[in-house]
Amino acid sequence: MKVVVKTPEIFSVELSGTKDIQETDRGHEKEKYRGLKSKPWELKKHHQKEELKKDLDLDDHKLSNNELEKKYGTNIMTGLSSAQAAELLARDGPNTLSPPTEVPEIIKFLKQMVGGFSLLLWVGAILCWIAYGIQYSNNKSSSMDNVYLGAVLAVVVILTGIFAYYQEAKSTNIMASFSKMIPQQALVIRDSEKKTIPAEQLVVGDIVEIKGGDQVPADVRVLTAQGCKVDNSSLTGESEPQARSCEFTHDNALETKNICFYSTTCLEGTATGMVINTGDRTIIGQIASLASGVGNEKTPIAIEIEHFVHIVAGVAVSIGILFFIIAMSMQYYILDSIIFLIGITVANVPEGLLATVTVTLSLTAKRMAKKNCLVKNLEAVETLGSTSIICSDKTGTLTQNRMTVAHLWFDNQIFMADTSESHSNQVFDQSSETWASLAKIITLCNRAEFKPGQETIPIMKKVVVGDASETALLKFSEVTLGDVMDIRKRNHKVAEIPFNSTNKFQLSIHRTDDPKDKRFLLVMKGAPERVLEKCSTIMVSGREQPLDRTTAEAFHMAYMELGGLGERVLGER
């Protein structure tokens, strides 16, 4: 039996079964830091890392759960109260990193006016006006050609500078609005209820739940974990996923397995933990303060333009001086020789290059904007032109991360589900005993839950705590079966194995609501081929029968057909 949800989505989750591996660098100090002697900036960087380790006063990884509760005045089961959280938020401030010092808009504008090639054109314009001043001092009726040429150069620089500044400011404002539009969320236990709140409202002592795909919202002391692995590459440079558990494994807080760090990503499994640091007090916050003095690297075209300016300036001045010497040796007046020097220097400046480069990059940026691609910095267009592959997260970036049950396969038939906004007009056969068994699996083998306090809101518009596929299944079963939470209460969950990328299935064990049946009920969902290989029988028309080759081929054909429609296919057992 299979359930299909629209919008394919890939999860990379794995049940933790590996042993903790501790690697110790036993090399000699001379070998370990070889090469640093000739690179003083690397010595400084290493010294900053050592200082960070020394300054890291963190012992929460050594404390027991009871000691943590006393230290932070919280309860692992019920979490903080709303009043406590508000008080702590007012004391410690929001859970965000202090933004870097913003460059004033006037400075950005002036950089566009005098940066790079613009500076050379300004020099040319000033030289033109100086030449006119020299001519005018000798002859009141001298030509104003140099004035006009200087004005043209100034206008070119001003117009291109304004255009480039406008383009950058527009993109920056749009990007800023995006960051406000999609705030990071955190699942927290407060007042004995699970709540989804903005991550910036987290405080120390909060109990948070993390699952595969989530970004860790603060420095968290792990209390319970099931197959949890995190990506610490942005923090420590470790390329391999790091297992997390509730066990204290190392004296150093940076090495122990029972702490998840702010801004790292949970790749697999689930974990529950207590927030122990927020904002600038987190490890990444301390590192950010060390890195705050690092400047942005120049783009390739900026480097080339700077190099070109140096060459042009050198050639222009050299030729101007050469002709000045020649003019003086030919007995020209000193003022005429200076004007000749300025004219030769200005003539060697390519006045139209700045406008040409700006217009070319702007046209490319405009074409990209038509394809909904915003260019924050015009110089980045040239860098993008040399890019061959761009890797992007699909879910939530290219899609809305919303799923809907579209098709079902049972009793050797594919049924179409109602994908309208209400989901109320389901036309498939719900009288079949096979459907009754499938519906029970959909309801019980599901971690998603409705957020409390939404009794008056239509089912399809309710906010759900859970991933997209389980959210789709929860809403579908709520519409077709009724109160899902009541069904789960009557079939109490005893144990569970979360979905992971190795097993490719999720499994849970329940007590049944039949008082005469003392057996446990095992339900499973996951990749169709993995679920199929765990089965020896299949239910057709309410009767269980052996899973033979013909039935297996029908199953395979069905999920290949549905997968070909671009739908995510889940097998249920």
C-alpha cells in the first residue's frame, strides 16, 4: 500500500549507531605548526583560536539534568513559563548576533563616485580645468574646449556612479525585506506546550526540539537524542557529520558530543535540548567578533580594473612627461609645455570605458531581474559569468515546501485524492478494510502535530509542527478520519525509530485500542522498495495473502508510474 504526496523532497537522516571516535593529534609541536613561522598572520589566527579556547568558560556539558534545571531555573518536561521567558529576554536581549557596522549611505555613494576607474576620470577632468585656467590667465579670449571636456568627464562619472549606487541600493533593500519575510523558527516547550516561536525570542533555559533539516537555534545542551547528527563544518571545518548524544564525552566543550552549536545544521535524527547560550554569547558569536575585522575580497573585475587603471595612469603620465621634455627642448614657453603635458595625459584616458562597463553589467543585471534573479553588486555579474555550476537547496527555495496527498494505491488500484483547498470531496472507496488498515498506519506512523489553540480554524489552514510530508498526511487523515490526536491517544506509542537515510523508513510500535488484543501493533512508512522488502504478505480487498512475484511487480509498476508524475511516493506497512 502506498500514499503519494506532491512535490518531491529529499531527506538525509540516519539512525545513530556509530561509536564515538576521538582523534588526538599526537604529532610533535614543530611538525604540527610547521610553516606558521613564515606567515605571521597565521600565527595571529592560531593565537586567537587558543585565546578563544581559554576564554570559553562553559561547564554545562558536565552537569547532570537536575543540575541544569537548578542552574537555569527551568523544568525539562514543562519548560519555562511565559513570564520567565519574557524576563530573561529583557535581561539578555534577543537571540541574534550583533550585526556588523553598516557603511553609511553617503560613503557607499562616494565609493561609486571616486572608486576604481572613476578616480582616473576625475583626475582627467581636473587637469582639463587646470589647463583652461592656465590658458585663460594668458589669454582672456582662449577657447573653452577644455572646460567642456572636463564637464563631460565629470558628468560621465556622476551619472554612472548614481546608476551603480541605485542598482546596489535597490537590490540591498529587497534582500533585506526577504530576511524579514522568512524569519527562522524554533520549536520550544513553554508552559507545558509545544510552541513555534521566532528563534530570536529564545532564552537560556528554554527546552527546544530539533529534527533533521533544522538549523540549531542557539547553543544547546542535548538532553535526549535519536540518531542525531550535525554539520559542524561552518564552525570547526569537520566535513563529516558529527554524532550528538546526551552523554558527556570530553572535558572540552568544543569536543564533547552533548552540545549542539548555534547556526550549525541538524542533518539527521531528532534531539531535545536546553538552551545554554544565546546571541553573542554563543560560540559562533564569539568567533564572529574575532572575524569582524575581516574585509570583503575584491571581485575579479574590480582587480582587473584596478590593474588597468595603474597601467593607463602610468602610460599617460609617462607619455605626458616625455612630450613635456620634448616641448621644452624645442624652446616652447613653459605654460604651453604644461598645457601640452595635460592634453597628452587626458588624451590617453579612455573616457568611455567606465560608461561602457557599467551599461554592459547593468543590461545583464536587467536580464537576470526578468528571471527573478536579483544582482546585489554589479561587479558580481562578471564573476557569475565564469560560474559553471550553482548548487541550491530545492525545498523552501525553489518550492514552497508544502505538500498534498494526491494519489493512493491499495487493492491493486490507483485512487485519486481530492487536492482542493478543503480536501472534503474524497471519491476513493473508504469502505474497504484495506483502506481502514492503511488509514491507521497514516495516523499512527506520523510525528506531526497540530499547534494548540486552533480549534476554530479550518483543518487545511491549521499550523502544524512537523515536516512537509507528515503535515500533508496529518491533514489528510484529519479530514477523512476525524480526530487524529484522539486515535493516537487510544493507540499509545511505545517505541519509535525516526526516518533515516540508511534505513529509509520510519517505524513505531503501539498498544492497540482493542482491550482484548494484548499484542503490540508495529507500523512503518518509508521508501516503497524498503517497505516491500520487509513484507512477506500483502492485504488485498481486506484479506491478507502471500506477496508473490506478480503482486510485487504490480506494486513496483504503481510506484514507478506515480514517481514519474513528479510525486513523492511513500510505502506503508
